[in-house]
Amino acid sequence: MTPSALPQHDARTAAVLRCTCLNLRKGARAVTQFYDDVLRPTGLRMTQFSLLMLIRGAGRVRITDLAEAAVMDRTTLKRNLALLERDGLVRIEPGDDARVREVVLTRTAETQLAAAFPYWERAQAQITRRLGQGRGNRLLGDLAAAIASAAPDG
């Protein structure tokens, strides 16, 4: 539903409908659904694919560092990791300090990521084509700025 298709609202409702958070969340849901549809044959959802790729990029990574990189609270991350661990895609192991837990990809995850990557490339190419390269680059810059502005010290 576009803002012009909405019935008239009072000023408070109109302001909330232009809320940065509301619209970022709507956009994130729409784009996630699109990527999920393209990735469906792989058995991975975009949230899983992106989390696995973050782990892959980091190598062995502390849960705290992964939560920070994913901009995700530890409780939500732990729930997601438990599912990935159940499916044999990650191992959660003790770190050098017994209080620290680290995440490592399994060979199964590497194989599944390799199979899923072409699907992700297809989704990425379609989004980029639909947005246009310039708008896509601006969007990524704007999202980085939004993430930075929401940081506690932002």
C-alpha cells in the first residue's frame, strides 16, 4: 500500500507512517521475502544465508563479535545459531577463555553456501537491475549511515 492509497490521517498517524524505523522494517521484510523466494530451492532463508556468510568471512568468531557484526542482540543470535547448529551448519565451541563461545562453519555449511551462492547472485542482480546501479549504491550508503546513526555513540 502506498502512502497515497492510505485514507487521510491525523498529523500523529501521518508522522508515524513516515517513521524511519517503520519504513526500514517494511523495506527489509519486502526485500527479505524476495531473496527468500529466490533462495528457496537451496533450503536456506536469507537470514540464514547472510549469517553463515558473516561467519564465513570472519572465520572462527566469538558470539559477541558476531552479534555486533550482524547488528543483532545476543538472544536472537543464539536462537538463530541453535537452529544452524541443529542443522549441522555451525559448531559452537568454547574459546580460549571458558566464558567465551565461538562459532565455526562446518563443511556441510560450506557446501550449502557454495550451492546457494548462485541463487543469491541471481537475487542480487535482479534487485540491482530493478533499483538501478546508482540508486542501489546510494541505498547501501544510506543504510550504512542509518546503522551508524542508530549506534549508541552515533
